Amino acid sequence: MTTAQSRVAVATAALLGCGMLISASPAFAADVTFERLQHPEPQNWLMNHRDFGSHRYSPLAIIDKS
């Protein structure tokens, strides 16, 4: 394989890898919508500080495995 062919192979692999990452990324973020961020379910923390008010506590009275 020549140097030019090797560069083309590396570039092609890089483009395919980037394409796979880009196509997979929306699948992870698809479940969290702006509506859910505004009105989150009590059992789910969808952002770093639980809500837009940056409340860093849980409203649950008891936290256990169940």
C-alpha cells in the first residue's frame, strides 16, 4: 500500500467513525426534551442540579433501594 492509499484509508476510517458517533448521539439525548426539563418526574434527575432552580436536594422522605 502506498502512502497516498494509506492516507485515504485513514481518512475514510475517520469519516466513518465520526459518522457513526454523530448518528448514535441523538439516540441518547432523544428521551430528554425541553418539556421534560421544565416539568421533570419526581423520581428522575434530568440535569445536574435536579431542576432549573438549582435545587440540590431530593424531595423524597426516604431514600432506599426500593
